[in-house]
Amino acid sequence: MSPWKVVFWKEVRENARDKRTMFSTFVLGTLMGPVLFAVLISLVISVQLERAEKPLELPVIGAEHAPNLIAWMKTRGVVIEEAPADPEAAIRKRDEDAVLRVPAAYAEEWRAGQPATLELIVDRSQQKAEQTVRRVEQMIAEYSSLTATQRLLVRGISPQVVQPVLIADVDQSTPQSRGGMLLAMLPYLLILTVFAGGSYLATDATAGERERQSLEPLLVNPVGRGEIMAGKLLATLAFALASLAISLTAFALSTPLFPVEKIGIVVKLGPAECAQLFLLVAPLGLIGAGLLTTVSAYAKSFREAQTYNTLLILLPAIPSMLMALNPVKPADWMYALPLLSHQLVIEQTVRGEGVALWQAGLSIGTTLLVGLVIAFVAMRIYHREHLAISA
Amino acid sequence: MIELSDLRKTFGAVKAVDGVSFTARDGEITGLLGPNGAGKTTTLRMLYTLMKPETGHIRVDGIDIASDPTGARRRLGVLPDARGLYKRLTARENIEYFGRLHGLDEGTLKARTEALIAALGIADIAERRTEGFSNGQRVKTAIARALVHDPRNVLLDEPTNGLDVMATRALRQFMLKLRDEGRCVLFSSHIMQEVAALCDRIVVIARGRVVAQGTPDELRRQAGDDNLEEAFVKIIGTEEGLSL
């Protein structure tokens, strides 16, 4: 057996015997993503369903100034409520989503044919209130346009006169692409799994081995340091890929359990998509394992390596966060950048848009290339004289 | 046989090893005696290729370690100062791991492992995970691991450090056995009695230099003292860092 294989199997066997490593790698690490995702999906579904089906409740101040409007709203199923004493405070304290105030001047303006002003007290920064506010605004706009139409008809004018331009909303989003918005965090969860899956083994196999004083005897064996490093790096990679596979399986099994079609979206995350995602994300494992091994070899102590590696896991979050804050149109060059390209190809897969062969090829190719360069750096650090000197 | 000539190694401003030369012969136990910090461990680390000397040559059975470090390592069995075991592997698995790295075939590996387990008297702990081993059990396992490939040359860095009397005696017996098998045994120590009791040749090292070397008789004569331990102190110039 080649030396790197000997090292590989020893690392796998030794770590497989550590219950804590196995639990944190293959249970906590792999299921965190799917569970987080499931919680998010069910939250979105329940909120959307509740909001859409619930009758609109609207506290109104000065309802007596606009009896027709109130009566019309009631016919549309709005539950008119007694307004709180201090409506502004109620909004600020989030007790109410929106409060409608009918000023005393409303009736006078209405009779004079001037625009009659209504005050809608809201907090625009409140996401929770967004849906309610939009429904109230739509309802008032509808009432306004209804009244305008009636007034024009009374004067013998076609209502079309005041609507010279009409926007027809031709929505190009497919049910899958709307689901993709919900799936926007999936790339990070998957990439994180690949990095985190090998983290414990990488730290243990280099920094841990040195701290436990067994690296020096290991390096006295007639085996090149490059081979020893390769065995450890590949063991790290194996754990990372196993994590990814388990995580994807959990996604494939759990996603059909959620009634996402009820909110008009389709999430494509079946066995075929998961297999494709595995192929697309797996090359990133080499970068992850290479970085983790490099950092573990570079760090002076086990604790230091642990700290660095924990920070390192956050690295792949950067492109995901940038994309979330500032979504950009995918450009061809982006498929040549590891992490960024993964963000794109994962999203395309779950949106059901498909990934072009050149996109997949470019992403996989550049990722493997960068991974090999990092593995080479790890090897250089392994050759440093004081690598094994623990004291 | 191990030959060192004019080895030097500095760490920053400190000359850890400053022109060390000596030869350790087959069928002899050579002791490297010196106080703590004299440069023994650094000398041995250069010898088993963990560190590169700045000047000088090292030959193991005639092989220059700078040009063929792997070939030299095949001929060395090393118990370094760092002797950590893999605590989630059994003693036997620890030994077999190193044997496989040496490229031993499974038959030879089994036979060598059994022979070493018997010779070191660790049959009762061979199938136990090494977590929780006593110091003696750890050192014995580490020695078996170091010798699994049946090396001609054996290097032991402070082998009896931290061992109780029983384990120390057993280890000394084992070293004599290695010598009687015709191997070249080189060990370092700061314990004068141990060196006096075991060694065919003694290399006294202080402040990175060899201050005396020879058989015990030669050293007694050189120092003009019949008591070997007194001779050591005279040669080194101080008792500091030495043990009886």
C-alpha cells in the first residue's frame, strides 16, 4: 500500500472512533443546513398563507367622516376596528400594522370635488406589516378609481380618457424561480457543509498531531512529507464530501414534506438535482481541505488552528452575502471564480434553470486548479523544518 | 554505524550545536551525556533528518543523510523526545501503522509486531487503546513502533525520562539486548549513573560542543578520577543540569 493510503486510512479510522468528531461532523454539521432551511420554509409558508387568508382588520379614526368609504370597505370584507387612543405609539410599538385616520376636512374636500386626504399611519421599516399596508393601499386606490369612474360617467366622459397608459404586468418568474428566492440561502448552506465537514479532521491531523507529540515520530518514517500531507488532506476531503452527500440527501428527503406549492412555487431539489449539486460543489472540497490543512500546519498550536479554522469556515459566506445584498446579473467571467461560480450554479440548479456545460466545466476546472495550488502551498509548509517541533 | 562530523546548528543567536563530531559503532551502546540544554536533542534531530545541519556531514551505515534522507531513515529506529501515541488506536495498531509506512508486507509486519510485543512484555496491553497508558507502557509502545522495521541503528532520546524504577530497569535490559544483537545503539541522557552503567562509549557534550569522548576507562583517566560520575562533573565543569 502506498504511504499516502496508509496515512489516509489511519486518519479515517482514528477519527471514525471519535464519537465527538463523528457527531459534530456528520450529525450537527450536515443536518444544520436542512433543518435551518426547513424551519425557514415552513415559516415563510405559514406567514404567507396566514396573511393571504386572514380578513383585513383595520383600526379607523374618524370613521363618521367617511361613512360611504367605510361601508364600501365592509362590503369588501374589511373588519373595521376601534382605533387605539394613541395610534402613532401603537404603530411604533408594533401593536397595529396600519391605522387609517379620516380627517374632519375629508367630507368637505369630497363635496368640493377636491382630492380628499386620508392618513395612513404605518411604519415602512416593518416587514411584518408590509402585506397589511399593501392591502389597505390597494383597497383605497380601488375605491378612489371607482369613484373617479363614476364621476366621469356622470359627466358623459369615458373613463379611459384618464388612463392614457396602462401597464400590463407580464411576470416572467416561473414557479421554480420564485422558489429560488426562497432557496437563496441554499448555496451558502451547502458550501459551508463542505468546509465544516473536514474542519475537525484537518485540525486534529496536523495541529492536533503535533500537540500530542506524535508528528515528530511520524516524520521519522522513510516517507516523503508530501505523501503524509496528501494522506491527511485526502482524509479531510473524504470527510467533507461525506458531509456534503449526507446533507444533500437530507435536503432531498425533507423538501417534499413542505407544501411549497400552496404559495405558488415549486422547489426543485429531487435526487437528480441533488446529484448534480454534489458534482458541482464537490470540487470545492479540495479548496476547503487545502486551506484547512495549510492553516493547521501554519498555526503554532491546536487552539490557534481551531480559531483560524473556525474563521475560515466563514470565508465562503462572503460571496453569498455580497450576492444577497447586491444581486448582480451573472456575467460569464463569474463562472471562473470559485465560490462565486458555485453561488450561481447552485442557484440555477434549484431554480430549475439548468446549468450550461461550459458554466459547469469552467466552475469545476478553475476550482480544481485553485485547490491544487492551495494543496501545493500546504505541502510547502509541511516541508518547513519547525513543522514538527512542538516544544 | 553512525558517523557525525562537524555538525553546527544555530537558532537565532544561540549556537545550539557547535561543531559536534563522533562515531557510534555497531554492537556498542554509545551514550550522549550532557546537561539539559547542551544540544543533545538538536544533535539527534539532525541525525534523524528532522532538522538540517548548517555545516557538517552525517553518515548512517555509510549513507550520507543529506543526499539520501529516506534511505538513511530506513536504517534508523528512533525514539524521539516527542513520543506521543495515537490514543484512539490500540498499541498494536500504533505499531502496525509505522510498519506499514515502512512498507513492510503483512506477513513480516505480523511477525515483527508479535516479536516486539513479546520482547517488551506488552502482550497484556497490545489490544488496548493507548489512552490512559502509564508512562512506561507508552514508552514501550513507542519503542516497539520505532523498531518495527528491524533497524540496524537505534536512537533513543532520553529514553528513561519519567519512568519508574521497574520500567527503567526493563528498558536498560532491552537496550543491552539490542546491543548484543549487533545493533548500533545511541542514546542521550543527563543521568550519569545510567550512562556509566550501560555505555561502551561515552560522548560528553556541553554548550553545543563535545568536551570529551571515549570508553569509561579513558574518561576516568582523562579526568584523573576513579569515580566516573566525578569525572563527568570535572569534564563538564559543573553539576548543573545533570542527575546522578
